[in-house]
Amino acid sequence: MQFALEDFATVGGTSAGKALHLSGLGYEVSCFTVLGDDAASIHLRAALGAAGVELSGTTVPGPSERHLNLMTQAGERVSLYLSTPEFRKPDVQQFRSLATGAAALVMDLSETSRALLPHATSSGVPIWTDIHDYDGESEFHEPFIQAASFVFMNADGMPSPQSFMRARVEAGASAVVCTLGADGAIAFDADGLHRVRAVTTEIRDTNGAGDAFFAGFLDATLSGASTDGALAAAASQAVVALQSKHLHPAVETALP
């Protein structure tokens, strides 16, 4: 038997984390997703909207995606999914309209994103994806990997990722980035391997740190930074999430 030191409800999800941090960095962000219509979903819409994230996509009857994270003080996590919304074919025209003029398309792992990948590719907008703990074999991840110019991952499923990272750049990717938790991160691009150390900080909660890192790297890249500069900006942005018990501090004031 274990006793929880604390429990609280917040906004979750990797797409929400990226959207919140990009919004906090000054971007106009549209999060194209699937949401339910229950009370919790209404609460979620209000919180994200108040934090500057525009929501679009599909509304389905019932709950949105919800999960329970069990965390240790060391940052270890087990995520239990409590509900997942029913998949519906996405509105392609709405997606194309949103993609027009976008600086980047972040295609997170989902059935909705997978259905939209051909349209994202044909848009000509650079595709960014996060394959998380990809093990080198999962077929679901492959279309995302093939389509993306920028691929992010962690080393949980692939302890020695450098060969994979190099192969993707040789196949045409602009850069592949692998986060290593407290050990920082590595990136591979046409110039070879790059490294960055994690920024030392007091940690409140580790949820969302990878999404913050992603957003910081994207922001710096769009601003013209080199891979080394983007890695440094990403490591600094991760601190924003690490110092908050929410995915981003804006959630604190956005929650009704």
C-alpha cells in the first residue's frame, strides 16, 4: 500500500502541452483534435481557450481523452487511460484551411493525425512529429516518421537511438532529436551529432517537460537558430514545465 503525497486535476495530453507552450511563446496556435461534449470536456475547452489555444476539429458524444498519471518523486510515471473518444473521420477541408499559411504542422501520434498525414504532406508545410518511446519497429509510427522533417523521441524504447537518428537524416529529415531526461538531449542533423545538458532547476512536476522542450526547439528553429541554439532554447523552455505542477503556468489561471 502506498499513500499519495498529493493529487490534483489539470489539463493533460501531449498535444495540449505543445500548444500551451507555443502559445506562451507568442504563436497563434490551433489545436486540431477530437473532444467530447461532457462537463469535463467543456471545462477543458474553457481552460485551453483562456490560455490562448484555439481548438478545432471534431466533437463526439461522451468524454474526451482522460488519463491518470501515477508519479514518483523521481519523475517516473505510469499513465492509465480512463477514457478515449470515438474516432471519427476528420474534416479534411477544415484541416487544409488551418494548414494554409502555417509555419509548421505538428502531427502528434493519433488516428486523426494519421488520417490527415497525406494532406499535411501535400500542403508543403514542414511537418514536426513526436514519436515518444518508439521502439524501432512499431508500424503505427512509420507514416509519421516518413512524413516528418523534424522527428522528436525519447530513449525509453530505444536505448541506443543514434543509428536510427542518423538513418532518418540520411533519408531526408532535417533533424532528429532524442531527449534523455536529466542527461539532457542529443540531436542529429546534416552536420552530425549535437548535445545539450539539462538545465538545473528545482522540479515541481515532470509532466509536459518533453512537450515544452519540443516547443522551445520549434520556436528557435523558426527564428533561424542553429541546431545547437535550438537545443539550448529547448532545454530552457523545458524548465517552464518542470517548475509548474501543470503542463504550463498559464493553466493555473486558466482553470475555472
